Amino acid sequence: MSNLIKHVVAGVAVSALALSVTAAAETLRWSSAGDSLTLDPHAQNEGPTHTLAHQIYDSLVFRNMDMELTAGLATDWYVTDDPTVWEFKLREGVTYHNGAAFTAEDVVFSIKRAQHDNAGVRGLLGTIADVIAVDDHTVHFVTNGPDPLLPNNLTNLFMMDKDWAEANNVTQVQDFAGGEETYAVRNANGTGPYRLVSREPDIRTELERNEDYWGMGMFPLEVTRIIHTPISSAATRAAALLSGEIDFLLDPPVQDLQRLENAAGITVRSAPQNRTIFFGMDIARDELRQSNVTGANPFSDVRVREAMNIAIDREAIRRVVMRGQSVPAGMIAPPFVNGYTEELDAIPAVDRDRARALLAEAGYPDGFSATLQCPNDRYINDEAICQAAVSMFGQIGLDIRLESKTRSIHFADLENHLLDFYMLGWGVPTLDSHYVFTFLVESQSGSGGAFNFTNYANAEVDAMIQAMTSETDLDVRNQMIADVWEIVQEEMMYLPIHHQVLNWAMKDNIEFNVQAEDQPHFMYMTFK
Amino acid sequence: MSTESKTPVDDIKPASLWFRIIDSDLFNSFIRKPVIVASAIITLLIFAIALFAPWLAPHTPFNPSSLNLMDGFTPPMTANEFTGNEYLLGTDNQGRDILSAIMYGTRISLFVGFAAVGLAALIGITLGLLAGYKGGWVDGLIMRIADVQLSFPAILLALLIFGVARSILPPRVMDEATVWVLVVSIALSDWVQYARTVRSSTMAEKNKEYVQAARLFGVPAPLILLRHILPNVMGPVLVIGTIGLALAIILESTLSYLGVGIPPTQPSLGTLIRIGQDFLFSGEWWITLFPALTLLTLALSVNLLGDWLRDALNPRLR
């Protein structure tokens, strides 16, 4: 009897929820500086690209707006008796936007697709040896040694329909760096909360709610239609929100925060972001592509890197360029991440005299010339940071030329290994240092070093990073992490600038908390 | 009566050049219009400042190592709160002195303007002379091309040329050649006016006796065009050139404003306005206002001069 009552109550609650969902039919018009680079969900491991993919595609494991792991297309996951095998139980009754059913076969297909050399996300799957469909709704992930953090790596790993991919000839990941166009670049068929209505890259993308979504009633899903119009000009973006042309602005310009906060009907929500901005340089090449130094690579000398590191006035960048909206950084991982320590993150004191002395010691008393490559629409004030850095390097005698371009070109150039000296930002969705190491520190081979454009290669470090994945004793593992960080810092492998502070601006009838990955999942958005 | 008859024609001394200028219709019409005199003075002043910018400017805005980021966003004539430095027109987001940046920026804008007008005039005059003198299918072809081109707005064409150049040239070359690509794109979108004007003047001139005579003497066609016809069609070209200069400067600024022109490390006036626009909402008005005022003053003065020149050289308006 009491069971029956429970059911009735639950039923009423669910239908009430369903009613409220249909009642609050809201169109969300939003903007940001840049657009997704591609709809192919495995081609790029990049924030804005994942943001769009998250609306259309689902991952097995979700990271919700509070950064907690929750059930997605998988309802349950655990390590089996064999410590190298994870079992994932899949959600039943899930369908793709084209009506096809989601099964274990699709998981196997998607993971293998994402392990291809073209896939930007392949670094997430470095430990996976095999994926096996046990039955329609059970999958086994076989790892090279135990991988206790496997589920953390699956939150940005989207599930594709195998039959759809075969029918449209997109079983292979798009070669983004090579400029390839495939059917999956402009079309999508996911299981996600929103389906694609129309897409003009860099102009307008329209999505509508997937009325057959498995999560109906589980998530707010109050937004029924999403219209994204990227606006690259900072002032225009702020004006669009002030004039009511858009409802939500992902990246309000830091100089306009005060004004937006004071404007009636608009609120700004802030949170420290899970992303660090830094410079990297090619330290392995014999000779730089664009430099007056021939026969040697000045960046391969650690004294040069140290000189550049202490030439950067991070506090000035925070104060003037970022208007206080950043946390100067000494390491390339934000404070949320396992392995972060305040000592590692301490910023070096600016010392131009010592920098000049170090350069002279390294054999460059008159400095040298090089080119710094920056995106101009990816990170907050990226181009202005680079300009400021160029003038700081100039003050220790380096003649650095700045080339800034749109991020699709910048990232393609990076992946093609064309850049001597570049800006990059890195977030850590797994909240563990291993993610930083495997993408940015490990030497380039197989799944490792997918974003290590410094070409730094250290067999000892590689071995430590690989050993980390299967180490089950947390204390030992943490010691390994600390050891690798020590080497990264000693070698001055990267020049950290700051951790970004996130600000999302929106109309004040919107309830939406800033997510530290800077990825709005609009199905969680509610309205007052 | 008697005095008149006593003055023989050969008694008049050749007037000095200065006197001939002072006595000319052009000068009289010039000196009688204070607005035009003011425009001329302002134009010359801006030209001089741009020309001598390296010696006049208080700072070297294009040398990044001379900038101090902490000087950024200093308001005009106010001491910076961290460094205590003061700048007459304030600084931009990188701590660059606005006054110096305007001086150097005007230099780039004017250079692009003059070079573009020169190139456009060269192309336009050559094709115009050819079309007017040859007539027939040559005329038809050149003028149809001109018609087609006129149906495109100049800015669209310039953007197109700029875009094509960017995709053809490697980024390094493109960076160094940006100014020249700008010159070419503005010139190619501007030559039509010269060609049309020169063509119609040439058609009128080529049937006059002096040209016929030259032809009878067997003077080759290129020489007739250059020696005899060209000097007689230059008046209108001068007028178009002056107005064209103002338009070219504005077009350059527009392109730079749209972000396809001069890169921000070496800003022209348009680039300065674009950079400053991002800080209008936050109250740093001086970054965009002063370059904009400079552009306005320059374009207005040159335009007024051009208008006046057109009226002064037009016999029907005298």
C-alpha cells in the first residue's frame, strides 16, 4: 500500500515537473567571442568545441555544474574483480536524434574512433587497451594496468551512433589540422538534450530541445531553443547584452564588468576558472624557424627560459590587462587540481637585471629575435596579454615579434608543429595532474603528448607519467605527481602567466551557476 | 588714352613666379575664403607633424620595449596612480602614449593615402588615355571593366583583395607587406574615377587642331598622349586626386577598424580607433576619441580643399 502511495506521489511529482517544463518554454540567445571549431565530437579537445558538443552529444559520465561526477549514458561503473577491467552499465531506452537506439556497440565504436591519431581527445584514452561489448547494455574497458581514474577521463568523450557514422562515411575522425571537411563537421546526431536545427560556423547555431531526451524530468531542461551568435568584438558583445539582444554572455570583457553589474536587469556571476594561461616554446628544435640566431635554438637553453620567466611582470598583467580578474600563476595547473601546491604556484619576482645577466651567460648579451604566436579570440584578453609580454621581453633585450590570429588557425598551426613560441591555455577536467602531464609534458608518442608542442622529451619523465596511471596507492601516486612537477618547474618547460577568473553575465531572471570548466550545459539552466 | 598707346606689348617684364601665383584666379579665390585657408593650414600642419613624427613625438609608441604596462589607461593630463607618469592625451591599454601613437598613426594613414592615390591615378590615367585615344573595342573593354567595378562598393572590393592576398601570401610576408597590400587594394578599388574622367577629356582633346597637327607630323601615339594630351587633362585629375586622398585615408581607417588592416603593434588611425572602441563602455574615452578627432579633422580639411579646387578650376562655376 505504502509502495502504491509512493508511486502515485512520484507519478504526480513527475507529471508536475513535466508540466513546469512545458510551461517554461524559453528561448536562450547567447554569445561568446568564438565558436566551436567543429561538430566532430572527437576531433578537438577544446573548450568552446566541447561546449557545443555537450548540448548535442552525451558522454558516459557527466560532470555537472558543480564539477561532480554523475551518471550520464552510463548508470553505473565499477572495477571488476580484475583490477584492469572497468564495467560500465549503460542506460536503457536511449535513442539518438535520428531515432536509432544507443547500445554497447556505439560505445566500442566511439572509444575506438576517439583513439585515432587525428583525434584531439586521444590523450584522454591513453590507458585503454580494449573496449568490449559484453551485452547490449554492458561494456568492459580493459586498461593497461589498473586505471583508478578512468571515469574522470570520460566526461568529454562523446558517444556517436555507429550506423549513422557508417552511413555518412565519418567512421574516421576529421583531420582538423589538415583542414579536412567531413559530414560530421557540420552535421550531428547525438543522444543529447538538444538537437541541431541549423549551423553556420562563426555566425549562428540554432538548437532545439530534444523532446525524446532520456533526461526529461531529471534535469531542468527549461531552455527549449538555443541560439548562439559569436561576437568577436568585446564592446559589441557587451552592448548586445546591455541592449537585450542576447540573454547570456559567456565571456563579458573584463573592462565592462563594472558597467554590466550596475546595469538594471543584468547579473554577473564569478568563479575561479579551471584554466591556466601560459607560453610554451619549441625547445628541442636545432634552430628556430623565425629568429636571427642560426645554428642554435636559444629556447633550448634553460637560462634563456629562466630569463624570460623572470622578465614577465604577472602582477602588472593582472592589474592592467585583466583588471584584477586573474590569479598570477607559477605553475600550469589551477588550484582545484590534485598535485597543486602554493609553493609550486608562487610567482617568481620580476628581475630584469638578472634576466639580462642570464641571457649574457647563455651567449645572448644583445638578446635575439623570435616570433610569438597568439590566438586573438580564445582566452580572456589573449592578444593584449601577448602585447604586454612582448614589451616585457623587449625590456630585457629580446626582439619578439607578435603574430596574433583567430583560434582555428592558431590551433591548426600548433598541431602541425609550425610554431616556435606560442600561447596556450589549459584546463584540467579530470582535476588531476596526470591530465596535464599526459597532454603537455609527456613526449609525443601514441596517445601521449598530444599538446606537447615544446617537443620536450624525457624518457625518465615519460616512465613516471605512465607509471602514474596504474598506481593504486594514492600516496605513492601523489609522490610521483610531485616529482614530475619538480622537474617541469626546474626545466622551466613552460612560462605560466595566470589562472583565469570566470565571469558569466546574464539577464537576472536566469538562474545559472558558473561552472569552473567554462562550459555552460544549458539543460541545467533555470528561470525565475 | 595716350598712356595706353605708349605701352607696347614687349615692354611688359615677365612677372615673377610669386607675382603670377598671387595674381592668379586660383589664389584670389583661395585667399577670399577663410575656411579654405584654415583647411590648408590644418592639412599642412598635420602633414608636417606626420612627416616629422620621429623627431616631434614625445615617445616611441612602436617600440614595445619602451612601453610600461603599468602606465596603461592613464587619463589625459592626469598622473598615473602607480607610476605617477603624466601624458597629455593619456595612454592606451598597453601604456602607449596616445599623442605619439596618433603622430605615428597619421604617418601610416597618410602614407597609405598618398601611395594609394598615386597608384590609382597611374592606373586610371593610363587606361583612361588609352580608352579615350584608341576608342573602339579597347575603349569598350576598359569602360565595361570600369562599369563592373563601379557596381561593387569600394570597401567590399578592398576587403576582397585583402582577403585574397592574405590567403595567397605566407603570414610572415603578409605581415611585412600589409601596408602595400592596403595600398594596392585601395588603389584597385579607386582607379575607375580617374579612368572615366581622363577618357572623356581625352576624347574631347584628341580632335583638336594641336593633336591633329602632331599626328600629321608623324609623332608616335604614346608621345602625343604623354606630351600633348596628358598636360591638358591633368586639371580634373588633380581635383579627383585631392578628394581621393581623403577617401583613401578613410578607406584605410575603415579597413583597419574592421581589423583587416594595419596590425595593432603599429597602429594607424583606424587601428587606434578600433582598439579604443573596446574601452568606451568602461569610460576610457580618450583612447578612441583623440584618434577619431584627428581622422575627422584630416579628412574634413582635405575634403574641403578638394571641393574648393573643383569649384575653382571649373570655368562654369566662376
